[in-house]
Amino acid sequence: MSMTAESIRYGVREDFSHLMAEACQRFAGSILVLEPLAFAAAIITLVGEMPVAENPVEALLAWTSLRDVATRGAQSHHAWFHVRLTKSSCAFRPQPLPPADTFVSEKTFLTLRTWADDVSRAFEAHHHWPPAIRAVRVLQANHASDWYVEDLARTVNVSTATLERSFSRIYGVTARQYHSLLRLRALAQAIRADAGCLEGLILEAGCRSTKAIYAPLRRLAGLTLADVRRLTDAEFRALMSGPLRLPMPGAEA
């Protein structure tokens, strides 16, 4: 039976429901990233991936789904922080999402982003991130810079020994190993995006010699940089999610 014009106008398109569900599923995974302001970043991505509603019913469904998944996400992100990093709980509760006074997508998306920013700021004010996670944020913002462990420790206001212990407990690697892997990932991505000279890309990545890159890449992935450039898209995704995947935070004692 064909759909009438009225049902098309006020119904929910199948592809709309699928795209919305996929965006919500990806969001559920992204809130498990334990980094400062990760929740607000996940909300921005969620809003950007949501399909555009074409009728009032779709707009209402989108807001209802966003409200529910965002509220549960804020609670899960907070619980995950304590499960993985402190093995404890606290009295902090994310503030409720204010009710919508309209279901127009642009306005509801703005309401959601503003709420997520407020939740993230309150979260940061009530929680103390371990030294390794604070150091990782510094490294990610400046991966091409040379970082000695002593300098990194001073940047996050802890001793070298404290920082190394934190890296071992949280990530299972040393600060130097994490930085090396971060550089490898950045270089691999640069190689895929730029057909220029490999040696030039290596220098731009902050490495002083090709040996400093070739040896760990061969050890971790059994590849050369030229091999990385020849990988298919699927093979490259497997490389980044496999041998070159960054370690996730574990439980700190």
C-alpha cells in the first residue's frame, strides 16, 4: 500500500530512524572516553550526526531521543570515571536537561550543547583527573614537540616518579612510549593525507631521524612508512584500531 501525502508529511522516514539510532549508538561509545571535556565533545559530535527532521513528528522524536541518550550519557560518563579511575563514587549529579520550549532542531541542538557545556564545567570542578590523563591532553595538543618526562611532569605539577606511576597504572605504558605511539599515529595520518616526501613529513611530525620512526613502526605493525601509504582504507583503519591504537585508561589503584 502506498503512503498517502498526509502520512508522508507526519510520518517518520525509515532512513531517519536508522541514522538517528546509529548516531546515538556512536555517542554511547564516545562517552566512555576518559578525557577532560570529553562529554561536551561527544554531544557536539552527536548533534552534528543527527539527521535533519522534515516534519513535526520527526522533530519530536529527535528531541526525545537526544534528551534520553544525553541524560543517560552524562550519568554513565560520571559513573565510568569512578569505575575506571578511582574505584569509588561521589555525590556529584549532572544537572537535569531543561525542557524544550520548541522542537525546532536548531534550537533544541543549541539547548543540548549549552547544557553539555554546563555539565562538563561542573564535572571538571568536582573531579580531579589523574596526572597521566592530564599529561596525555598536553601531549595530544603538542605531539610534534620534544617532551622529556621531567618537563611533562612539571607541566602537570607532579613529580617525575608520580607521573610515571600514573602512566603505568592508567595506560600500562610509560609517558615516552605513549608519546612515541601518538607521533606514529599522527605521522601515519599525515602520510595518508599528503603525497609529499616521507622525510619531510617525518620532520614535521617532530622526529629528528627516520630511524626513530621506522624501528617502532616495524616493531609494532611490521610495516614501513611506504607500506602505510599503500594500504587500502580498510587496512588503514585496521592499523589505527589495532597495532597503532592508543591505550585506553585503566583502573588506577
